[in-house]
Amino acid sequence: MTRQIMVGAVPVGGGAEVSIQSMLNTRTTDVEGSLAQLRALRDAGCQIARLAVPDAAAAEGFAQIAVRSPLPLVADIHFDYRLAIAAAEGGAAKIRINPGNIGGEARVKAVVDCCRAHHIPIRIGVNGGSLDKRLLEKYGHPTAKALVESAFSHIALLEKYGFYDTCVSMKSSNVPLMMAAYRLFHEKSDYPLHVGVTETGTEYMGTIKSAMGIGGLLCMGIGDTVRVSLTADPVREVETAKAILQAAGLRRNGVNIISCPTCGRTRIDLIGLARQVEQALKNCNKNLTVAVMGCIVNGPGEAREADVGIAGGDGCGVIFVKGELRERLPYDQLLPALLRYVDAM
């Protein structure tokens, strides 16, 4: 089990529920726009939000946002250690830095001392696209060992000043590489891990890469907090993260829909019906499994195992509730009937 840090009121590591993060794409100087996006992220299920703090104006905006934020905020810092200090003093719940790009040890110590005084954890963010020259010369290109060595060199610097309230990420756009790095680090350390695949691309490919990388590690018991990175609305990142956690068996705060891929035996519009069910139950927070199956081969069995399910026939279907066959109905009555049973549960 990893050690635990607190990001505001959200525990990370130490056996706590895997938390969901996202990053705002508003300018941090846009206080009202940022707050609106934070509320949307919260409503979608986000628990921790990160904001870019690239300059002094952004640090001022960050402080104004932090006072009214519905979520604990992480300040994303690069190059200027003074911005990390300003964010820590301005209400950050965590600071994300790469100790290798904010100057000498004295500057790192200044950030550490400030974070310790304000009881703020630090995330060491290692990225395959920004490894220091020494490691690139040693390994030739970004490798899992290079990412892990970078992480441990930064950890050693924080530990030198007696700071252990740390979380670590080792991200790459290469899924097998990032997975190998996280596995290797997990074998060697109990620091909590922020897991993500970086620069995944648009929503379609980004979802696939994130499901593989994040979901694969979670299924191995690796990962304490996650951020899905998509070239899309940050709300979609949160929705995707929730789906990954649910698929990995780590969350049951919504409907788990099971549906078959269709084949030549299907005699109803199963694709259309499954989409309608998914849309109708999108905001349902009941811990239910709903099956939408197309034919008599696996349909009845899957439907019986679900809390409520449909098994399709020839232009019709049957509805099972907790394994019991309840109704045989024409196609156009299946969705309303299923929703009635869900509402009653």
C-alpha cells in the first residue's frame, strides 16, 4: 500500500478511493470563466482540478479562484519557483513541479519550505518529452528506466530537505512505456502515484490510449489518482475517467450497461436501443447493472444476471428483473418498461 497525502480534503494513496483529476483549459487570469469550468467539472464527478500558473498575473488569478473554488486546486508550475511560492500562499491544495526546471537547489528548498509551512503536498511530474539532457545521453531516448531514474532524483532532492509529502507521475504519450515506468517505480517505492497517459490526442484515440494505460495499471493495483488527457472539453476527461474506474471495478456510482455487439441473429434495432438506454441512464447514480442483449444465445443468461435486462427476439423482447422474467413486449415498449423498473429500484 502506498503512503497517503491530502489534497485539500481529498485523500490520495494509503488505500483511499482512486480520485479523479482534470485540468482547466481556461486562462487562469479569467477568474469567472475558470470558476464556471470548475463547477462543471465538479458536477461531472471531478475531485481535484489543476490550473496552469505561467506568470505573475496567473498567480494572482489563481488566488482569486482558490477562494471560491468548489474543488481543491493544483498549481501547475514550470521554470519559476516564485510562482510556486505565490500559488502556495494563494490557496493551492497541491503544487505540481518538475524540480529539474525551476533552478538550483536553493530554489527547490524555498518551494519545499513554503509547501511544508502551508501543509501542501508536491507532485513530481516527470514527462517523457522533457527529460533532462543527462538522462537522454545516458539512455539514448526516453525509456522506463530513464523516467524512473528522473523521478527518484527529484524525490531525493525533496527528501534532502526533509519533505516526504509527495506524489509522483511518470507520463508519456507511449502507452507501453508509461506502463512499464509506473510498474518499475511501484516495485521500488511506496510514494502515491498520479497515473495518466499524456498527449493522447483527440477524444476517440485519447480514450482508447487512456483506457489501456490507466485502466491496465489500475487492474494491476497501481495508481492512486488519475487524470485522463484529451484534446476535448475537460468534462469529457472526467466522464472518461469515471468509465475507466468503473470498468476496472473500482467505482460503482452509476449504471453499468452491458450490451452485445450484434450479429446475424439480431432481430431488433439493438444498436439504437442500447444508445437510447445509455442516454436515458446517463445521469442515474444507482449502482445497477443493465443488460441490453440482442438474441436468445447469450441474451437471457446475461439479462438474468443483471439487475434489469432486455433480451431481444423477433421485433420484440423480454425483460428480466433480478433473474426473473417479468414481461414479453414489442420492441417499441421495451425502453419505457426498462426505465420503469430502473426507477422502481
